Amino acid sequence: MTFLSPWALYLFALAAVVVVAYFLRRRAEPYRVSALFLWQEIEARGRRALLFVRRSLWLLLLQLAALTLLILAIANPAYYSAGLSGRLAIIIDGSASMQVSRGGVSRYELAVERALELLDSAAGELTLIQAQRRPRLLVPLTQEKRRAREALGSSRPTLEGDASLEQIWQLLQSQGPLADFSRIFYLTDHPVRGAGESLPLEVIGLGEPAANLALSAFAIRPEPEPGSGYSVFVRAENYTDEPAEPVLTISADGAPIFSERIALAAHSGRALALSHPGPLPRTATAALEAGDDFPWDDRRYFAFPPLERRVLWLGRDDRFLRGALLAAGEFAITRDPGDGEFDLIVANGAEVPADLKGNILLVNASYPPLVQLLGLEEISSPPRAAAHPLLAGVEPGSLAVARAARASLPSGGEVLLSAAGLPLIYLKRLEAQRICFIAFDLRWSNLVLTVDFPILMKNLLGWLLPPLAGGEALAYHEVGEPLPLETAVEVTDPRGKTSRAGEALIPELPGLYRLDSPRGSSYLAVNLAPAESEPGEPLDAPSGSALAGLTHERSALRPLWEYLALGGLLALVLESIRHERPSWRIARRKG
């Protein structure tokens, strides 16, 4: 045994002070008398003197025992035993794959059991870290094992991806220099890469191979030609030893568009590409009926980002045209041409200055030198429609146009609608610009009164502003990834729970998140990290004897100060009880 703070042994000099104070202490002794009034005039004075002989030395012995135990506790004695010495760090993997369960026991529960064994063998300070995309400190550096056990027992795995080792080191450095840690254990089911040779990281593998089917990828892209539908890409994986034929279902905006049983060979994947007509959906879901050990990756989600386009409006206002524009997407409309660059210029009965650049929607308007109005012409025949994808879902037979403008149009364009040889809707694609010319004022036709109007406008705007023009990133995110928000919004998570979010949103579940703000509604698709969909190859877990070798291979110092301090407090309590016993006896006799 050794003392970690031997200077405290000098405090034993206080024993002399206790002894002298004990023998010099005044002490009144009780006497039985016939009447108290005979003693009222006598000065109350206890017996005192330097008494070397007393009837009882129990109080002195208890006081010296308490002093001895407390001084020894301050000296911090410790003995050597088998165990883990020095400062210890235990990192427990809290990522999604740790939720894989076999026989009713998850990998995370196994990790907690191993961590408790390491805790029992720790002799010095220790810290606990839960590792996932956003690592968190379960227990700061401490010697209180009870606190560490409680933190481990109450912790739960997340659905986030694996942690970055760099972030773990940064969190660990907040508890002290890495060189001060004699052992760093990482309990995980995935290989740990990039640990470095200079750090004493010891990986303890967990879990058994799991039977898992997964959707590892899911995306939607519009067809190159606007209005011709979209393509769906999905990839399914089979991490089992047997072939499988799960049912794959794909839904767009909540409506199923594909459902079919697919064949997956053992330990292989399959990619599928599908085409679907119709407008682009805002959200989509792919689901796999797997019934495996890890259900969280059987569904994947997709959402197009909320793209706000800046629009310059020239000419007469039209509530029908403005309503169709706002219904087709996120548009910020202004009339000030000096505001900067614009995604779209809408001219309604006005001339677009030649110095303005960008995609242009002309409604009975001109854009010199490409489009010049030449006058009006009465229309007596019904419009004729070309076979064009932008007219999908539009019935031109119900359209009536009273008059339209004759115009000088650039060559090489496409005519969607015409009447008596006069182009009514004309498209021209240039190298860096797209122009849509509508030859008639909306007041001169019944177009706004038909159900085709919003469909036609959405298709035309989709051609003018392709949904993915410029390479905008899709609204695809992973669980635990902080998502910055421009303004305060109301967030509805996949469970239907609504909350207010400020500067950022950190999703804890996969699924579709709806964001409602004064500007409208949008969706975010949140999925599991792809690496979490591969829980079929865990690390080899150490056997019981191997783990015992880890926890008993060194001599560790076991501190005893807690027990000595408790003994000293107990001695003080006994001394207090012994001191008060005469008073209790008198009170009992009077009663």
C-alpha cells in the first residue's frame, strides 16, 4: 500500500491538541437534589482542572479515531491490484447499425456490457464518449464509477452515421491532453480507420453477422425534355447468404407509381431505373418489404429542394398569370429592374429592354431585336396543337382565342399552338437564354377559365426554368446532419410532431420533414447514412477470456480514501451519541 498524498500525515500533530482540549474541557455533571431553589444563588461553575484520570476515556478514543481516519483519507492511501491503471477513455459506438438485434439483444446493449466490465477494472480517472455523427460526452473526466454506470445505463443508440475520428479526438482533448490517457477503448461494430500509430486506440468488436436487406440509393431526375416526365433510380442490397425476392414500392407525393417483386442474389445488389410520365413530384418514397434484422434502411426518401426564383414583372398586372406563377414554384416577384439578376422576366403587354438578359415569358409583348409585334389579327378558327410534351394533359379543343398579335419571330423555334397559320405559343431556345412567346392577351381568350391553364403554365415555366438548372443540390440529408434555416419555421417531423426551429434543424429520424414559413411550404428528405446499411460484417468480438486479459493485464492502484472518510464520519457520530447520553437519561427520568 502507498499514500498518494503523504504530506497529510503531518496532520497527526493535531492529536495533541485534541488530547489537551479534552482534559481541559469544563464539564457539568448531574446531581439529584431535593429542591432547585436552594441552588439558585450559587454560581454555576463546572468542574475543571487538568484531569489525567477520568472515569471514562471513550469520548477521547472516539475523537482520536475520527481524527486518524480523516487524516488517512486525506493522505489518499491506495493498494496495488490487477486492473487498468492510469487515465482511461471508453468510446462506445452510438450509430444506427448498433441497433441491429439478434436474439432480443442489440449490439449497443452488448457494448454497454463490455463498457461496464472495463469500468469495474478501472482504477483511476475515466471518461465516457458516445460516438456518432455528432459525438457527445456521456461522462466528463471523473473517478465516480457510479455516475459512469448510470450514464451508460440511460444512454441509447441513435440513427446517425459513424463518427469522425477527428471529432472524437477533439472531444477527448476537452478532457485533457491525449498523451495523458493510458488506455483508449473504442467499442464498435465497424472498422475504425485513420486512428494513427501514436494514439493508444484499442478497438473492441461487437455483434454477430446480421441478415439485412437495404435500399442504399434513391433519386429522381426530370427527363431532359421538359414535360416528358421523370426518371426514378433505386438500388437494393442483399447482405444475407440466401437469395431474396422482396416487394419494392415507389410512391410519388403519397401515390404509388410502382410496385413489383424484385430478385436479389445473395451478397449482391441490384439497380433499377424507371420512367414515369407526368409532372415532377415534390416528395417520393421507396419502400422494401424485407422483414430483416435492421428495418431502418428498408425505406428511403427524396424531395426536391425549395428553389426560389427571382422574377422581374413588366407591364400590366394580371392576377391569373401571377397566381399560376406562384402555384408553379417558389417565386419572388419584383417590378424594379435595378434589383440585380433575375431568373425570369415576365412581360405582360410591355416591351422588354434589350439590355435585360435572362429567360423571358412574353404575353402579347415584344423583345427587340428577337420579337417584334406587327399588329393584331382576329381569330375565327379553333387553335391547333402540336404533338409536344409540354402539352401533356392539355386539351386545346376547349380553348377559344378572339384575337392575337402577329409578330416577327426568330427562326428555328417550336410552335405549340397555332390558329390559321398564326403562332399562338412559340418557343425559342438560344445558347444562354430561353424565350416563350404567347401571342394573345389572357383577356382575349377563355384560357384562364379552363382547367388546362395551371397545367400549361407549369409546363411552360418548367421549360423556361428547368428544376435542376445550374446544378442546384437536392434536398437530401442524413440523420444528425445540422441543416441551416434562413428564418424561423414550423417543422413537422415524420411522426407528425410539430415544433418551432430557429437557425438550424438537426433531424433525429429518417423521413420527410415539412417546413412551413410565411413564404410557403417545402420538404426535406432525411435518410440513414449509406454505411449504416451494411451491418452484415461486424468486427470479430473478443471472447470472455480475451476481454479478461484486457482488464487484468496491469497492476492498478485502488484508492481507499472513500472508506476511511466514511469510517471517520461514523466515529464522529458515535462520539456525539456518547456525549449526549447523560442528558437523555435525565430527560427520561423526568418523563
